[in-house]
Amino acid sequence: MFARTEAHNRYSSFDPTLANPGANGLLGAMAFAGSCSGCTGKDTFENPENNDWGPRFGFAYRITNKDVIRGGYGMYYSGISLNYSAPGGYPDVGIGATYPTAIDTTGGRLPAFYWDSKAGGTCPMASLGVTCGFPSKFVVPPPLIGPSIQNGEDARGVRADALNLPRYQNWSFTYERQLTANSTFTLSYIGTMGTRLPMNGVGLGLLDNQMNPSYLSSVGGNLGLPIVSATAQALPVVQAMPVYNGLHLPYANFTTDFLGPDVAQALRTWPQYGSTTWRSGFPGGYSNYNSMQTQYERRFSAGLQMRVAYTWSKLINNGADNALIWAAQVQNPVNMAAERSLAFDDVPHVLIVTYTYALPFGKGMHWVNQGGVANQVVGGWHFAAIQRYNSGRPVNIVLNNCQICGDNVGTEQRPNKIGNGSWSGGKFDPSNPSATPYWNQAAWSTPTGTTFGNAARTDPNVRDFPVFNEDLNLFKEFPIHREDVKFRFEMQAGNALNRHFYCTPNTAIGNGSFGDVTGQCNQPRHFDFGAKLTW
């Protein structure tokens, strides 16, 4: 894997280790690729790993003529898009296109500037700050090379490890038994561990420019106060900051970089920036999957072919779910270990039954064993099905009104878990889902003040609805003239038993709809008919 470069070095990145001269030397500034004055002298900010080796081995041993054991191990990698596939703009701050703005200092009462030159030797409204002629001082063509150019705005960064390929280690051990000449039974242990999985920036905790939650108790309700009017209660947590008008600030120009900065902004990891955006995320995710898998297979015999498979498994991760790769949620940015929990894709029980049966009618079959028209009508019909039954996925229970998210701490606040969460006695009625909430609301409580709840990111005892589904298929092939020309007619019945899979109930504590089921999330029973001619 090679690091990304830009042909003309139009490439910049936030560097958390670089001193920022516009913020009194605080660490965290913009760096620029290339060999210009003030540039890094390098053409990239990435340094991907070069140890992506993938050993693999396997073995098989025949115990008896009917018993075999086999196993193996392998290390694999998945790809990463070379495009910067996250919101927030490309990493070309100071080098890409800019949109100069002439500032209107009169609040819209007068124009920002007059196109015409001085009329009669004077510039009208000059005393009110309105200039004459084209405002060239606002038009500064790029590049704008300077470590402090993004102070007071968003700092876009590219991490050195952004291109480390996701790594997966797979292992298995299988016992297989031949039961009859046409059937086998298999029992397997299969495990997978994923590391270096891509995550969005919030998974970095404090390095995503969040505020240390220890300030929540020491500063109290002063976090949202403007820094120029904050009470003395806020001062003990910012003692090391320079003094400005009697108040402690992170650096002298803080009040000019931000419009009405508050105490919470002053306590960010890098207070000189309103936010940080890590392009392409970072490889901080991990997952661990363990499963027992069984399978009974009957090869085609007496018109029947079938397979029954059951999986009992557990999947744990730290929020690196594929579907949520840019939407990981974090409660406490200094306790990222607490984000380890069941994955949103954890499905502990899965039963799948598939089969095909040649109906015993027509020539060569037990019933209506004759050719001609009778065979064309009733012979050659097959019935097939795929039936799937699996348990529901865990959910993320949160507070409807996060009391800390506006203070630059995490992205969600979780409740305290004080009960199981599932109803006892069958109070929830699937036939009337609006009558009773799906979950027992008394199983959670709201933390006091700005404290964190003890509930896990996903609740192992609270899951959304299980999935039951049956897809059926009836088809017949008609040979036409020659055996290699066939006409096939079939009828498919999707969700044949018209199972209802309800959408995940509301998961926000404090919302009046918490636990309510809002609708159906699968397709009702439907029939499809088709025909196909092959030659």
C-alpha cells in the first residue's frame, strides 16, 4: 500500500504535534506538503504499514472411512478506498479554491463597498467603514501557507495510519461424519478476529478535539457561558491559561478567533479549533467473532435434496460496524474501553433450512407413471424453499436529551440500567404492537446532572425483533423438441407465511414514544411468476 500524494502538492493536514504560533504556541496546527517555505518537505502525510503479510495453513485427517477432522488458519485483508470518503471537505485547506468575502461592518444598513471610485475626491460613508473601489484586500489568492490559518474553524487532518488495511484472522476446526451414502453431519468451531478496522474520528476520544469530562463536575453549569462573562467558578480549571481582561483564556487571541467563545470551547483538546475532521477515519476498530456451526446435508436421493444449518455465535466490537463506519457513537471520550460491547450485527441464533423436492408425479415417478400429455401436465414439477429463523439484534439505548453532548463531550449519553428491560409475563402483544411498549421502561433511569450512565453501548438483554421468513418456489421444466431446449415456468412466494418483522422500537429514554413500535420493516407476502426459455 502506497501513501496518497497530490501531483502539485496541493495537500495539507492538521498536525496535532505542531506548535501553533497564532495560539501562543499551543500544539495543533496546519501542515503543508511540498518544499515551499513553511512546508514539510514531504509529499504526503501518510505512513501506511508495510507488514501486510498473510500466512495461511490447513490440515485434514481421516479418522475412519466415515469420520474426518479438518482445520485451518488464515490472515486476510480488505481494501480501503483511496478517495477521501468522509464528510467535511478534502484536505486542501489553504491551497484549494477560496471564496473571498467583503465584510459588511454596518449590519446590512449600507453596502459592504462601492464599486465606483471616489466621487468628487471623497469616498461616501468612509467614516462608517464602507470602502470605495474593488475590495482587493479581501482577495488573497491561494496558496495561503501558514500553520494558524484555520484557527477558529475546522481543522482537517489525515492520519499517518489512515491507509493501514483492515486485518482479519480466521481459524476453524471441523468434524464431519458420513451418516449414510447420501447424508453427512458437520460440527464446526469458527472464529474471526478483526483489527485495524476503519472508524470515524469520534473513536479517537479526546483526540477528536473533545473536552475532558472531568471538567463536567468542576465547572458545573458554566460550560455554556461566554468566556467574557464566565463566573469565577470556571477559573480553577483554567489556571494555566493566559490572563485576558481578568479571565483565563487558552491563548491571547482566543476571543478574536471565535465569535462569543464559551468555556466548553476553551477546554477542548485543541481550543484553537471549532472541530477536527479526520479524513478517511483511522484504523482503531476491532471485532471478535466466535461460533459453533452445525449442518446436516442430504444429497439428492429419492427426489429430495436438503440442508439444515444452525449457528450459535457471539460478535463483539468497539463500534466498528460496517453499516456505521462513519457513525460510531461514544459516551465517555477518556474511557474508550467502555465502548466494547456486542456488535449491532450480533445474531446469536440462526437456523436455515433449504430443500428441493421433485414431486413424485409423471413418467418414471410413483404416481401417474406415464408419458404423453399426462406427463406434460403433472410431471417434472419441483418444490423448493429457503426458511430462515434468527434472533434479533442488540440495540443502543440512549437518553433522548443528551445533557453533555453540547459541551463537546462524546456523542451520546446513556441511562443507568436497573432491570432486565424485557417484559415478564408476555405483556407485549405482537398482534397489537401499539398497546404496550416493546421494552419495560422501568428497567432504566436517567443519570443525575452531567454524569454518565452505566448502560453498555448495546444491551445484551434488549434486542429488536427476531426474523422469521419462508420463501417458497414451485417450478417445472418442459423439454421442447430436443433435450437441450427447455422452457421453464415458476412461481415464487416471498414471505409465504406473511410474517411481520417490525422495525426497531424507539430507543430514546425520555421520549414519549420510547419502546413504541412504529411499523413493519419487511415486505409482506408477495407472489412472482416467471418464464424462461433456454437453448
